[in-house]
Amino acid sequence: MTQTNNPLLAPSTLAYSYPPFDLIEIDHYIPAFELGMAEQRSQVNEITGNADPASFDNTIVALERSGQTLHRTSTVFFTMIATGSTPQLREIESQIAPQLAAHHDSIFLDPALFARIDDLHRQSGDLGLDEESQYLLRRYHRDFVRGGARLPQEDKTQLRTLNERLSSLSTQFTQRQLAATNAAAVRVDDHAQLAGMSNDAMAAAADAAKAHGGDGYLLTLNNFTMPPQLSVLRDRGLRQRLYESSIARGNDGSDADTSHIVVEIARLRAERAALLGYDHHAAYVIADQTANDADTVTTMLADLVGPAVANAQQEARDRKNVVDDEEFKPWDWPLATELLRRREHDFDMAATRPYLELERVLHDGVFYAAQQLYGLGFRERFDLPTYHPQVRVFEVFDSSDAAIGLYCADYFARDSKRGGAWMNSFADQSHLLGNLPVVCNNLNIVKAGDAEPTLLTFTEVTTMFHEFGHALHGLLSNVTYPRFSGTHVPRDFVEFPSQVNEMWALWPQVLRNYAVHHVTGEPMPQAMVDKLHATQQFNTGFSTTEYLAAALIDLAWHSLTPDAVPDGADPRAAVAQFEARVLADSGIDTDTIQPRYRSTYFGHVFGGGYAAGYYSYIWSEVLDADTVAWFNANGGLSRDNGDRFRNHVLSVGGGKDPLEAYREFTGHAPSTAPLLARLGLDMQK
């Protein structure tokens, strides 16, 4: 292979610089990574070797222009790892991850480069920069300082070693998590044990068994502790098997065990934080978020635990009465919740599925709301290659029919695809680089059989709206610098626009437009709509408590000093004991409610970018609930309201202080009252 036939080494000639997936082969990745890193290192050397005094253009702008080959390669490769992992791709990831960490350090620990940035930062008030450029200079300076630029050389060497090891461990965790989740699927031979499951769900389970070379049925897991099948399965023994298989992931002594990785990551992150001058990793992370300090987050979570647990305890008593079982267990909770919902509200959530067909939800729900709010139009493109046959591509237009970007949708679950739902970008909007955005949403919906419509749960509908909120953040970006494009905002702000977008799933005008029976064409009955609204606070004690439990575990791991991290001699026991102590100290009873994620399959934290940041969902939800209240008070679904949200929040990306952007949109500081009302939490409990 020569460099000239590697499609990753030059900008794509396709529309929007969309990746030429049909030309990219596995052998292209390592050469593209290596050349991309060398190219960016050379570009940085040109900056530091410039004999002219540092200027914003020859230093900061030059940095923004650097590394385009590496960025292009990374976006494609890490999408492929997440959506279609193979042994070859995993081997490349293991090889390249520490190299990327070392490359990142070679830039952020370059003394000559930091000297130029530091010089510019000192004279920033005299440079005549516009607001976005001023903010970019401040952000670069902060990034370099937090990256260790001011450390003595000996400490820089140690930091490089820590970063490379942490990068390798994170890769190992992600790979083992996928293997553990696949291995934890539960095989069922007796059709009668599946009582309660819908026909299409049973058909999907039969297809999954065949795909794995067996008969019967295979119940696959998602990321969460509580598999969704627990809400319908009547066979208590099978529910217990499924639950116990789920919760044992990564802490079962198998080849996919991650417990030792968890302990080592926690220790190395604590060591790195100390090296950088912070009390612990949580202090390091949160200092760069909108929350500002770890104590603020700890106080918020602690304040919520009491009322959430009180609500959950009452819910547990109600559910125990429904299942009439003296030993009410976690695997009983989801089914008992649905039975109670039927008893109290005469409402079966499963009855909504015939009205929630994927194509209708997408076109007449998700896209329709975006059209009403922002004037967007969507046209499917069939001429662009995709990385998997299930991926679809839509061109996006504004109200004047001008093209603004591409939206890719990869909605279906696969064994090779990591669990959960997320948004990623293939191209970040930037006026400096002349780029329009190319964004992609990934979900894990179980695909119906051939020629059968895919019917969704309402939770899956909400997830589609949520992830499209992230996509809108990328698509409607209007910034100069790629550093600020779209979702490049603080971690505890990134979930805010996506959570706001969830509100439109139940907005009457939108719901009427997409909630149509897939066979008869009849709209969802108003009585069912009313019950759907009436049960939105149903089970919030449980859902809030399981979330808080996971957030507290995350924060606890990352609030440790190096010598306080549990001994790794018996990591399985150490992880279990640490979690038990954290939850007991917090007042969370795990006899009936388990954390949404246990440490050994907590991919957000040990395999992704949410370390000491899982709190951000509820932090963002404060802003979200307050914003929903604003929309309700100002006319709801309208172009004026959508354009205001677009102009003050979505389009500015990370180009200004996020809370300042929020205050400009709402006209006031955030209030927790709307969130507490939404959750039905009485803070006096």
C-alpha cells in the first residue's frame, strides 16, 4: 500500500467531506494515524520555530488549523470501534491508544509552544480580539496549564507515563465491557418462560439465538444494570437469572473481568491529580466544569439522596404489595412497577408500542419538531457510502433551503456495537476551516424481522429525541473555531440541549403527528395520551435513586487520594466492598435498588469521558427543567422560541461561558424548583 491510495490522508471529495467508507480498509488506519501525528507534530514545530513574535494568528489560529489528518482518521476509526468492533480493530486500538496519549502530551507539554501561548495570554487585553477569539485564547491557556505545561521536566515525564497507561487501561476496559455484555446474554429453551414478552420481542430473541448458532431464545443485555425485559417477564426465576447475569458483568473472574482495571485506573487518576496540584481527580475535573468545584457537586447529590430514597421506599412498599412476595428483590421491581401502573392508572406501557413505529417517530416526530422549531428540512441521501448497511444519511436544510450539514442515523443494536446511545461527529462546523457539520446518532434498538415494522417503547422514543438534541447542537453550530464547535462544551453542560429536546416527544402537537397505529393509521387514543402524561412521575423515586447511586460511586472513586484507593490484591472484593460502603454511607439500600451502573461495567466513567462527571446528567437536568418551564411560559413549540434557543445556546457551542449563554436565553439564573417539581421530590422529606 502506498500513501497515495490511503483515503484517510486527504480531505474527502464527497459532499461535506463525508468519509469515503467504501474506500477505507483496515490497513489504512495505522499509517494514517502515524502520518497524522507526524504531520501535526511538524505543524507545531513550525509554530514554535517561527522567528516572529507570538501572535494570535501565528500561534492560536495555527494550532486550530493543525492536525486535520489525525482528526479525520480518529473520527472514522473510533466510530468503527464503537459500532462494529472486530478483533483486528481492537488490536489497532490497543496499539494506537497510548501513542495518541503520548502525541497529545507532546503538544501540551511543549515548553516552547506554551511560552508563546503564555505570552499571548498575558497581553490578551491589548490584542484587539473579538469575543470568541478572546475566549479561545483563555481556553487554550487553561487547557495547557491543566495539561501540565507548568510542571518541571521530571514531573512531565511522570505525567506522560501516567497518561499512556491510563489510555491503555481505558481501551482495555471498553473492550472487556463489550465482551462481558455479550457473554452475559441469557439463553432460554422453554417458550413458556417468556410469558409476558410481546410476539415481536420473542421473535427478536429467537433471531438472536440463531445468530449465535443455537436454538431457543437469547435475551441480550444493554448497558444498564436492569435489563428492559425485567418489566414484562412473568417467570420470576428467569428474571433473577437475567438480573444476576447483568450485575455480575466485569466482576466474575472471567477473561472479561474489569475489576483490576477499575482499581488501577482510580489509583492512576488520583496520582495524576496530585501531580497536577489537585486534591483528587474529581477536584481536577470539576474545576473545569460549570459546577466549578467538587464540594458543590457533592452537596447537590447529598441533598437529593434523602427525598429520592424516601420516595423510593414508598414505591417499594407499594410494589411489594402488588407482587405479594415477602422477599421483594431488585429483579421484581420493573415488573411490579408495570403491574402497579396498570392497577393505579389502568395503563399498560406496552400498549403504546403499536403507535410508536420507528419511521413515523423519526420523520413525523423528531424531524417534525426540528422543522417547527428551527425551520429545518431533511432529505435522505442514498448516494453516499455508509460504514454499515443499517446506517442512513440525511441532508439537512434551513428554512431558506440552504444546506447546513448531514445527519447520519445508526439506530439498531449489533453484537459488535457498544451499548447505549450517543452522538459523534465526522466533521465539526467551523468558519475558519470552511467545514459544515456531519453528525451521527447511535442507538441500540432491537430491529424487527424482515418486512416487519420496528415498534418502539416510549423510553426508546425519548432516547431518539434526546440524542437528536445532541445532533442539533452539532448541526446548528455557528462558530469560527473548531475548538468550540457544537458539543465541545463543558461535560456538565453537554447534556443540557439534548435533555431539553426530550420535551417535544410528549408535546401535544408533536405527539399527535407521530403517534399513529402502524396498521390502522388511527391516532393514539386521547385516553392513552392522558395516561402517558399522568405517569411521567411514576417510579421517579427508583429512577432518581439508581441514577444518584451511580453518580455517587463515580464521585467516590475519583475523590480518593492515591493512598486511599482500595488495595488491588483482591480487586473483585475491593470493588464490591468499596461500592457497598459508598452506598451505605449515602443512605441507599441496595437490597431493592442497585446503581444504574456498577463500577465494572460503568463505561461512561472507566471507558469514556465522564470520570467524575456522571453527575452532569442531573446538573444539566436542572437547566433543562428550568428551560422547559421557560418554553411552557412563552408559547412552547414556535419558530421564535426555537430561534432564540438556537441563537443563544445551540449556535454558540463552546464559544462563550455556558451559564452566561443560559442566562441570556432564559433571562435569569438557573432554578432547581422546576426539576424538583418534575421529579415529585419533596425536599422536606
